[in-house]
Amino acid sequence: MSGLSHITVRKHSFLSSAAFGLSAIVITVILSATVVALYGVHLASEKSDRVIGLAQSAVKGLPEFQQALPPDAW
């Protein structure tokens, strides 16, 4: 053995630690939103007939709903 090896420990500054933490949070949020969106697309494609039927019944019921509302207070 010819010589000793030196170990250098570099501590992160506050700004680099904050940048690492913020980027970890952003990546986690993006991945979570992607998973939720993909699951929503999967659910919508699986239940598309029910979703379309629900939307059609909601549109058909809008005039009745509007008539059931109280008159404007203006």
C-alpha cells in the first residue's frame, strides 16, 4: 500500500438541499397526477356507456332543474 486514501465529505448548502427537496416533491406530484389520470382514463373507457348515459340524463334534466331554482334576487 503506497498511501492513504482520503475521503472527502461535501455537505450540501441550504439552497442545494432546498432544490433537491423541491424537485423531489415536484416529481412525486407529477407521478401521482399521472397515475390518477391514467386510472381515470381506464375507468372512463371501461364505463363509457354509463358515463355517456349519465351525461345525457344530466343534459335532459337541466330545464327541470332550472325551473326548480328560486327566482333571481336581483
